[in-house]
Amino acid sequence: MRILLIEDDPSAADYVARGLSENGHVCDILADGTDGLFQATRESYDVLVVDRMIPGIDGLSLVRALRAAGRKTPVLFLTALGGIDDRVEGLEAGGDDYLTKPFAFAELMARVNALARRPPVQEVKTLLRVADLELDLMRREARRAGQQIDLLPKEFTLLEVLMRNEGRVVTRTMLLERVWDFHFDPKTSVVETHISRLRAKIDRPFAVALLHTVKNMGYSIYAPR
């Protein structure tokens, strides 16, 4: 594991770095927040261990800037500021864990290992694409071949569910649950009606159909080969 320690107390930094090295990890040490932010955005680390009270930019500002830059490296605050408000402030700034000084090295190591085991944060998609069909989830806009398509709210949600499952069959029951929040069969043709309307908007004006009916199973959206 590669760890960046940002700590301006030489004895504390040496103690932590030596313990991490003895456990088989590589530990880089910096004593300045500005240098730490530059290093954390330039290099790849498994975990950052950050003191809050450091020269340059403080630990809170460092982590806020790191998150604003899109870096999701797990951060453990290691600091003498141990009040409830301090801990809340650290976590809200983007820290993943908070350990106060003085501390037992075994606990520090356990917390670092726990952060490293966390699965990577998945990037949330805001733009879905199937062939030349695009769905912008932020702007709530649909386009095909660059042409804007006006969708009603339920049509938009229906298309989103289908596009998130590109190439897979989405059953009528799944659509009732995810689009209309029905956990029972209302015995209506609401799905079929909306599929027909959606098809008229995203397929019929274009040469290639993307929305397909899978007999006795459901619907699927994909570009035919």
C-alpha cells in the first residue's frame, strides 16, 4: 500500500512512517499542506493520513481542495483536535475517518487498512448513450443524431431505465416498479402505451430502430448489428 502522510511534527511523522514501513507499506512524508495537496493530486496513493494543523494550507482546506479536484483517495485525519464539532467538521470537509492524538498505532493501522479495503467510489453517470441517442440526466434532455426530443417526465424515466440496461431485457414488471413504483400489476396497458409513445419519438423519425420488443419477456434498447 502506498500512503501519503502530511504531518509537520517530525517525531510523530517518524513514528507513523516507521510503523507503516514495518507493516510493509510505502510512506511518503510532507510537512506542508500546500506541498501535500500538490503531491496528492500529482501522484496516486491508496490512503492519505492528514494532520489538520499544518503549515501552508490547513488539513481541512487541503481535503476540500482535493475533493473539489475530483480526487477520491480515502483520507484519515490524524489530529489533536478531538471535539465532536472538530470531528464533524473533518468528515464534512471530505475526510473518510478521524483519529485523535494520542493514539495507539494498532488502531491507526486498522483504520488505514479499513479505508484501503473500501471499494472505489463509482462515478455517477449523468450522460447515457446508445448509438446516436443521448440522455442528459442533469439537463433532463434527450437527443438523437443531434436532434432534440421532447419527452414527458414518465417517458424520460422510462428511457433512462432502458438505457441504463442497454442490451439487457427489462421486463414489464421491472418497468412498473422502477418507473411507476407499482409493486403489483395494475392490469392496465400503461407500460405498452408509454413504450409506443416513446418509440414514436426516438425511433420512427430515424432510419434505425433502437427500442425492441422481446416477445413474452419485455423490452430492450440497443443498436442492431
